[in-house]
Amino acid sequence: MIERIPDAAIEALQYYVYRLVDPRDAATFYVGKGVGQRALQHARAALETAEIVDRLDRIREILRAGLEVEIVIHRHGLDEATAFAVEAAVIDAFPKLTNLVAGHHSQFSAAPLNELLDRYAAPPANITVAAILIKIEREWRPGLSADQLYERTRRYWRCRPMARKPPPTHAMAIARGIIREVYRVDRWVSYSDWPSDRDLSRSAADNEIWSGGARVGFEGTICPHLSTLRGNSVRHLVTGSAQNPITYVNC
């Protein structure tokens, strides 16, 4: 196993995108972006920690079989912004990865043409109620059931909706700039840790380490009289940091 990337090679590689390959079936199981020793850190973490993550579990299986993970440098000599874009494109090309998230700028990732047309040609939403818009980018995909969409929208957020004046009466699931569902908020709930009834199909909920502090969620139901908002765009309403999942409208 390669213990260290020499300094001269680090200088030449600059930012790079790499793949971890299982030698047992030649399958790429992880794609990452890094600089310096980053590509070697996964095998080290698998050996030195007991963290239970699909990526590390697979590496441990490979090592127990007396084999080594193959590290492929997919592209190198990149600046950081280009590395982010290449990483996202390579993640799209390998559908059965152990990556927990889709990669940087996942809004530009592979999608059916009809989904892209819906996304970019959707009419702007005219929201007249007090609403909290909740972006679920990492947790959304076409084909989610109604229950899955509700669970992935409704809780584990760092926000204070009840402090708004007025507080939001409705919550909207947002993905790729489009309203996916509208819910009437019946009540707000605080969480200090993952609850026992959490949705285990959520990658973030099942794998993210709780970092302290209360998080907020809501309980409610689908709002039929605002169903015409589904499929409308909120790009004109979402402002501020692209990483902030919460936007308030009319409150």
C-alpha cells in the first residue's frame, strides 16, 4: 500500500479527481476530489477508525481479502473549481457509488431532458401565503414516494421559523429550484438528537453526525388548494447563500 505521495508528485498533481476501485470486480465505488495526500486518507481511516460508513466498510473487506484498493487519478493538474466540476461529472458516470452526496453543484448533474425543461422553463411561483421554502437537494430524486418526500422535507433543520412575524403557515419542498410539494404546517417540533422514527432511507439523516444544538421540524399534511404551485420555479425567490437550505416568503 502506498504510504505517502512524495512532495514532488503533489506539486505536479495539484488538485485532482480520483476513483477508488475494488480489485475483486474492477468496480469504482467512490469518487473524490483532493489535493496532497487526500487519495490515501480513506484506506488510513478504514484501518485506524471504527467509523461505520459504506466506503470504509468496503475498504476493510478488500483489505481482509489480502488485496489493496486501487487508486486511479482520473484527472490532475486542476484548479479547485475545475476539480469540483470534474468530480461531479465523474460521480454522474458511476451510479453505484458509496459517496454520501452527489458532488459540488449537483444542480448541474445528469438528468433526463424533460426534467431539465421542467426545471428551466417552469413558470415563476406566485406564493401568497406565509411559507418556508426548504431545499432538499441531497435527498431528492425523481420517483420519491409521497411519504419519502414528506420525511425528507419536514425535519432536522437549523432555523427558527416560530420567530418569524408572522410564522410560516406552509412549508414547500424545493429541489433544483422547483416546488415539489406544498404542506400545511400543523405544528413545529424541536429535536436534540436523531429520533427513533427517523427515515433511514435518508442518506444525510442516517450517516451525518449530529453536531449539537436543537434542530427543527414540522408536522403537517399536503395542502390540496395550493397544488397548482407544484412544478413552479422559486429561483426568483431564493436569495443569499446557495448552501442555505431555508428561505422565507411573506414572513
